[in-house]
Amino acid sequence: MRDQGFLSDELLVKEARDGSEAHFNALVDRYTGLVYRVAFSVTGNAHEAEDVVQETFLRVFRNLDAFDSSKAAFKTWLLAICRNQSINVLAQLRRKAARFLTRPQFAEDRGNAEEEDFPHDQPDAEAVLLSKEQTQLVHKALTKLPEKQRTALMLKAVEGLSYAEIAQILKTSASAVESLIYRARSKILEEVKR
Amino acid sequence: MNCEHYRKQLSKQVDRDLDAALTEELEKHLASCPGCRSFRDGMEVLGRELQAVSERKPPTGLAERVKERVARERRRERVLLPAWTRAPLVAMITLAAVGLGNLAGRSIGTMLSSNGSDDSVEYTLTAQAPSFADVLSDNGSEENGQ
């Protein structure tokens, strides 16, 4: 199989639309990491993030004909799908947690519901090398942010997307994105200082 | 300008989205405001921490599992698709059969009428509407002016 890595997203999408499995797979190779990180940022759960990645690409495959490159770049379209999937999963997790925590024997733990929604994975080696405690504080503060603030911040700080790209994914304006990111940072700093 | 204004600017500066004039104005404020300097330091640390929290690799083999799942979906579609494609095919075959039948009927009729052996057949054939084969081949009959 020819290496598809050098081809533009647009070309890969075009060939994939024409039925090329190799070109679709090249898109999967290119974006699995990004979609996984965004899914994890929103859901806070590695297992759910993996499911979101699978569902996202399945939806992309089914709706490839609906993608309009004049309206959005493939990456932003893909991330918008990923975010929607992640939000659905997050809502399911919260409903499950709510049912669990409303059982009488767990009612007293309800104050920690937010943390229960986001089971913390084992920190990776890099995080251990940094200040483990500080990293965990930031992670905890992140989980307390509203989804939109958290996603906006992660798309900017981690993925380096522009305000305009994030605005397309979140279906809002670029100035609203600036504001979301600023509020997210302020809240995390306040939380970590406590 | 209050500190919140400058802190918003700081957030934009971290994102490398602040123009030179505003950066200069911000630096002037920072020189005289320890609170905002502390905020800036916090944002820098936060930026590094966010990288640490989020630089996670997808589980091994995830891309391959995605490809396999999409391939299964592709195969499923291929199995389902002929059901869609069969309908026009059946319609085409039916139309062709009707057309051929019509042509064959006309040929036999013409043959019989040229023999002049059966007046009732001749009457039936001359009275009928243009055949389906005529419509398909867009020949029409001379009587309807086509």
C-alpha cells in the first residue's frame, strides 16, 4: 500500500468518499491520537474515550458524503463529532453515577460525585516526573470545570487550535472562546491555590 | 483598566494571540502589579501541567481496532447495498422484457395481417396505441405528428 501520510485531509476525504479504504485508514492513523485526547479531556475516562474514538470514526465513515469542506476543515468537523459523542457519553456517566449515588448507602458520598464521574487513571511516567501532587490538583480542577470551558481550554492549550477553529467546534464565536479559556484558567488557578 | 482586563490579555498572550501594542501595554501593567505577575506565573505553570495531564497516548492498537470496525461496517453496507441496486436492475429487466414482448407481438401481428387470413387480428393491430417499443425508441407514429 502506498504511503498516504503526505496527502492533504481534503484529498484523503475525497478518495475515501470514492470508496478507498486505504485513504480512510490514513485519516484514522492521522487523527486517532487527537480524537482520543479530546475524548479523554471531555469524559475524563480512558475506557470511555476509546469507545468515543470508535464511534466518532464510524460516524465520520457513515457521514462522509455530508462533509462540506467549504464550511469547515475536516479536522474541526471531526472534532465537533468527537465532542458531541463525548458529551453523550459524559451525560450517560453522570446519570449512572447519579443512580449509584442516590442509593441510601452511598448518599453520604454525594459530595464527591464530580470526582466519581471522572475516575483518575494511573498517571503516566511524564506526569510522575513532574510534581505529581500539582498535576493531580490541576487534573482535579479540570474535572470541576463546565464541559465547554474544559474542552475550549484543552483544544487551545494542548492541541494548539486557533480560537476560530475552537469556535466552529463549540458552535460559538471566537470572542466567546477567548472568554471560556480565560475563565477556565482563572478557575483552575483558584482551585489549585486553595 | 482593571486587573481583570489585563488578566484576559495575559490569557491571550499565553495563547500567542496578543498583538505587539497590547503586549507592550500589558508589560507596563505587569511591571507595577504584583497580583497580575503572580497570575501570569500561575498561567505558565498551568500550561506545563496541562501538557503533562493531557500528553497521553491512545491505547496500543486503537487505530487498528477503529479500522477493523469501519471495515466491518463497510462489509455490512456491501451486503445491504445490493438490495438497493437490485430494484433498478429488476425494473430494467422487466421493461426490456415488456419492450421485447411488445416488439415480438407486433412482428407476429404484422406477419399475420400481411397474410390477410384473419380480419379481426388486423383490426386489433391497427386500432392499438403506439407500442411501448415506439415510445422507448422515440419513433412515435406518423399519425400523432412525431
